[in-house]
Amino acid sequence: MKQLLKYMVRWQLSTPILAIIPIILFRYIGDNFWVAAFVSNLVGSLIFYKIDKMIFAKEISRIQKLRSRVVRKQRVNKLGFKLYK
């Protein structure tokens, strides 16, 4: 839930960027919507890349912990066969 709230705040912060950049670009390049959309999304992705990375970087899940335990318990001999304790 905490991660979702962080992402929702980040999403709201991106709205002004995606709105302001096209307004500025329309002044200089005219009414080319596709160029303005591309540039604003590019700028937004550059700004929010690190923030998204922080939001979605979390501890390994319960399933990943169980998988790592199973892998540690498995032994592989030289021929590639799994040996179990």
C-alpha cells in the first residue's frame, strides 16, 4: 500500500511536466502535437527514472526467498545431476 501511495504521488508530480513542456514547445515549434508529446515524455522519463527505480526497488518477495532456499539446498555434481541432502 505504501508503494502504491508513493507511485500515486509520483504520477501526480509528472502531470505538470507533461502539461508545461508542450505549452513551451508550442511557442517555439508551432502546433506539432507529436513532437511536443515525444519531447515531453522524453523529459518526463529522464526526470522520473530514478524516482521510479526507488519506488519499485523493494525487498525480495517471499517466493524469491523460498526459491533461493531451495537452490541453496540443491547440489549439482560434475555431470550436472542434482544431488539432494
